Amino acid sequence: MKTIILEAEEDILDLLVYNFSQSHFETEGFEDIDDLIQNPPPAPIPLIIVGNTHPPDNQLDVCASLRNIPAFKDSILICLTTNADHCDQKKSF
């Protein structure tokens, strides 16, 4: 399965990409959402993992931006961490 991992911390990104690859996922990692938005894949990506983001971005804004890219409109988006704020929980649904 093709998978994209978006994680701002390089060591965490490397660890996630390695582990997903070892589990036979076709995985590509990005540290910055701008790199991903400027170079989206031509084919749909079924799974996107969103980890830590660079300020001023937050995970919900990143997910909203990804939804505007045709290759990601049907992707499953998973946030590894998020604020426990009640408003953020409502936005995520």
C-alpha cells in the first residue's frame, strides 16, 4: 500500500518510514507540508500519516490543506498527535 508520512522531526520521520517499509508499505516521507503540496504524487495515496508539524501549521490545518489536493481527496488521514482541545476534536470529525 502506498503511504505518505508527514513528520517535522527528521529522526521520527526516518523511524516511521523505516518501520512502514519493513512492513511492506511503499512509503515516502516529508518533513514539510510545502514540499508535499508542491510535489504531489500523480496517483491517489490511500494512507497519509500526519505527525508533528512545523509552526505555525497545526495538524488539522495540514489535513484540510491535503484534502484540497486531488490525489489525497479519498485518502485516510491519521494524526499521530493532536491537541486535546474540545474544538479541535469536533473539527477532526
